[in-house]
Amino acid sequence: MVSFFRRKKPDPSPPASSERRYSAEELAAAFPDARRSETMPASSDPGTTASAPTAPAQLAPFEVSAASPAIPSEIIAAAMDVEPFVSAPAGAELLPAPAAQLQVENATTQDKPAAAPGKPGWRERLRGSGFARSLGGLFSRNPKLDDDLLDEIETALLTADVGVAATTQLLEALRRRMKSREFADAQALLGALRAELLAMLAPVAVPLRIDPEAKPFVLLTVGVNGVGKTTTIGKLARRFKDENRSLMLAAGDTFRAAAVAQLQAWGDRNGVPVIAQGENALGKGGDAASVAFDALQAAKARGTDVLIADTAGRLHTQQGLMAELGKIKRVLVKVDPRAPHEVLMVIDGTTGQNALSQLRQFHAAVGVTGLVVTKLDGTAKGGVVFALAREFGIPIRFAGIGERPEDLRVFDAEAFVDALLPGTLGA
Ligand SMILES: Nc1nc2c(ncn2[C@@H]2O[C@H](COP(=O)(O)OP(=O)(O)OP(=O)(O)O)[C@@H](O)[C@H]2O)c(=O)[nH]1
Ligand SMILES: [Mg+2]
């Protein structure tokens, strides 16, 4: 399948001019609308407490719409950390891939996300994961039904970062059932393991439902640096557009000029307006809370269905930055008491057990209502999904199993578990 962007391959040769990074000035030159107005003051301190939002009066918001000038593909690639698709002519308007190629699942249905014909599915994507490989290897040897097998399953679960608590819970159940001679052979044990894993995930496999009464339905995305927040927003934008929802994005990552450009690129690809503010003297794009405020007012005035706000990545240990998230939330509430309708925390599936302390801190700061676990393709640590489910019970809305728009899947416990386990179950 042809995709517009593909991942940068490591290249030992010196960077060619088309691959070089762009400075904030060059990005600003590419997006003339994004230039700071002469009258713009510096942004307010993100750590200050929320009062009535003052920023709309301080910083003129600007909207980067689909009608904005075509952005050179190299600049978009630099902002998005991907290389432009070779056949996309530089300077050409970036169009979404044909809908027939995308076959994105409907987020509002419980459809089993089995692979559509010709499209790699969960099993294909997760096959390379350490978890799937170790369990697959275990059962491909036709093991004997004994304590050693249980020990090996335990090791596989721990290695995959399922965590001590969740692994102990799973193994205790299996040991008990083995003692009472419930299993005729190793395959029966594998079947029981599948059922236990599913039981752990089923309560959190709750898809995101967009309340049609909320105009707009506000999604606030949060998470530590580099977990895939902006990419997930881009993928969600494609999904919601395919569902014929009107959409707006808020460039709430005001820490880096390139972050605005990255979101803008996703907006342009999907024909979705992006609300942002100009850079201040420090090269920062205004105050995140006031960007969110402006965007919500704009979306409300237009009767937009969904507003997705990006935020800067922050370490869960950075108290000032965590407090800023609370401020964003409080400012949104001033415009709509029910906003944000979803606080979507994006978690990098390769993080392992650290994801637990991340979620604990973000949940305390901003009240997480849903999770997206990204980068589950190819990680040895995907087992953290079970630990998260067991410890928090917060719905896992989506799973990221690749970098392309169609690689954001509605989280399906059965598809996930079956992708990790050997196919011999015939499940
Ligand atoms: N393999 C894989 N890569 C992903 C997935 N989701 C995101 N990525 C990649 O992760 C990298 C970081 O993604 P971003 O969306 O920029 O992450 P972010 O959380 O917005 O980063 P900051 O804004 O810097 O905090 C990019 O190279 C993405 O392509 C996924 O599901 N699988
Ligand atoms: Mg980002």
C-alpha cells in the first residue's frame, strides 16, 4: 500500500539538503500567517493560576486553515519527523490518501478490528513484538503441561512488562486450575491463559463515544514527551473526518514552533482548521490555556462537532508543567462547564512499567478519562497494557500499531490478545 509518508531510514551519509532540519525562522517563513504580530506581548507564565483568561486580548489567535498556502513537503516532513513520499512533488498540496486505501474503522462501533483485505491487521503488526514472540516460541515447542510451563509463561509475561502484580494474578489463577486438573494438555492451558488475559482487558475496552449534544466535543490530549500525542491527533482527525464530523484542532503545544507546524501539517492533510497563536519574543507560541480558550470559543461559534487540543509533552515529575494542564482544563470549563469531555492520555507502549507512574501523576493532575497506547508495533513491552488495565481500569480508547493514519485502531481486547498469542488456538 502506498502511504504518503514513510519513516526516515537511518542514513549514514551527510544529510542532503532535502532532509535537513528547518529552523523556527524557516518554518515561520513557510507559514506567513503564523508570524508574530508586532503588537503581541510575551505569553503569560504557564505556571500561574487560572483566572479569567486574559490571553485572547493579549495574543491574536490565528487560524491555519486548509486554505492556507501550500506547504513544501520537505518542511512538513521536517516538522513531522518523516520523509516526504517520493512521488509527492515538492510544493504540491498534500491530499489525503484515497479513502479506499484507508478503510479506517468506525470509532463509534464495536466492529471487530480484524484486518480488512490487503491491510495489515493486529496480528501482522504485533507479530514482531517481544511478547508475541516469546509466547509463540513457548507453545510452538509442544510443551508438556507441568510447572515448568507455568514458570516459562510467568517469565514471558514479566519480560513483556505485564508487571509483577498482574502476572501474579494471572499465574495464581492458572496454577489453581492446573492443580484441580482442569487442563487436559498445554493447549487447554493456553486457552485458559487467553481467557484470563481477556478478562483483564475486557473492562477497559470501552470505545470513545462522541456525545452529539456537545458542540464541540472537546478532546484534550496529554502525555509525556514524544509518546505520539500529535501523531495520534492527526490520525484521529482523519478518523473523524471520515465519519463526516466537523473538526478543529488547537495547537496547544506552545513550547516549540515546530510543534505548531507539525499539527498544522496534519490539519492541512485532512482539511481541518488549526487554531494557534503567534510566537512571542522567546519563539514560543503563546500560552497553551489561551490557545485552548480561543479554539473552544471559535469551535463553539461555528457549531463544530469535535475540537482536539494538543499539548506540549511534559514529564509527570515536572510539577509546574503538570499544573499548567490543570489551568488549561479550568479555562475550558469557563467556556463550557462540561469541557473537556475527554482527557485523552497518550502512553508510549514501549515505556514499560514507567507508564504506571506517568498515568498516576497525570490522572492526579488532570483527571484522565481515556487512554491511547501507541507504538505497540514491534515493542517488547506491550504487556504494560495489562498492568494499566488492572491498576487503573481507565478505558483504553485506541491502540497505535504503526505510524500511518489507519494504524490507530479502536482498542479491541480480543484482537489484541489474539495478536499476542500463537494462532494455534484458532481463536
Ligand atoms: N511505530 C509507531 N510510531 C509511532 C506511533 N505513534 C506515534 N509514533 C511516532 O512517534 C514519534 C513521536 O510522535 P509525536 O506525535 O511527535 O509525539 P508527541 O507526543 O506529540 O511529542 P512531543 O510533542 O514532543 O511531546 C513520531 O516519530 C511518530 O511517528 C505508533 O503507534 N507506532
Ligand atoms: Mg507533539
